[in-house]
Amino acid sequence: MKIICIACQAKFNIADEKIPKGKNAFIRCPKCQDKVKIPVFKKEDRAGATAIPDIFAASFMSDVEKKALVCIDNDSYREIIFRGLTKNEYQANAAENSIFALEFLEIQQYNTIVIDEDFENGVGKDKIMVELDRMDMSFRRDICIILLSKLIRTGDNMNTLHSSVNKVVNYKDINIFDNFFQSAIKEHKQFYSVYNMAMRIIGKI
């Protein structure tokens, strides 16, 4: 398979037998060491897939290290989320539907994903979560996922775990999203710093 690094445009080949079957994988670019995603399927295999609009192209070519994907249908709520992300120096991409969201995930490694539980009536949210489950865990654990909910209360740890996300923020608290976002990122980093240390000790990474 021919691979092109989005960050530095380096081109290289990977033997097909070295590519994991049935799930997305990531490798480090041998030139710039950025993460390069190897999708589990070809674009033509996804019915209805379309090219990513040119308006987003520059953001995928940038050197910004903190990147967020926002999957929210409501324009007002999306604006609040963008303000919080920008305040914390995150570059955010908004996915207008699940097709674009999955396209974005194919070409970009995100640090954070903010997703509405009702994104595309819940169907879009489910598609994205399935895609994340298929991702290689060494890269999946680098992503902090924040779920926006009308039903689950903010900080409900049991439902947070059940939803396979890092933090749930109820919409009644969305005006102070920035506070919960910062705590989610901090807790995520703390947890995996300990996890990574343990993995290094036993020689797994």
C-alpha cells in the first residue's frame, strides 16, 4: 500500500501483509514522526462517501499538535464548543455529518473528539464510536472523548464508563463547557501517564 504523510507529504510503501486486518492502524512517518493513519477499508467501499471540502484542507496540513473533531448538529451549541476549544489552543474541525466525520478520522489523528449523543439522531454518534473501537489501541488511548448529553448528568461516572467516553457533559452545563473540558483533558493525561509508565516497565512500549 502506498502511504502519504499528511504532515510532511513524505511518500512510502508498506507491505500489505504488515497491515492489520479488520481494523484501522497508525504508523509513525519515518521522516517527521507524525502519526499516519492506515484505513481499514478503501474509500470506494463506503456508500455515499464524498471528498473533504477544500475549505478544510489547510487545517489538515498544519503543524498544530492539539486537534479536535466536533460532531454536533446544533449551530449554537457548536459555537460554544468551538470557543472553549479555541481558548485552550485547539484547532477544531466541525463534521456536518457522519460521512465527513469518518473521512476526517481517516486522514487526521485527533487529541479530542466532542460528540453529541444525538448526532444524526444518534446514528452518526454510533458510527463514529464503532470506528473508534476499530482503531489500534496504542492510538485510540491518545484521544479524549467528550459526550454531550441531554439525559446523562455531568460527571456521572457510571454512565461515562458505559458510554466508552472520558467525560459526559450535560447540555444544561454547556455554557461552562470550558471548565469540564479542561478537567477531562487533565484526567485523561494523568490516567495514561501512569498507564504508559506501567507499560514501559513491563516492556510493552
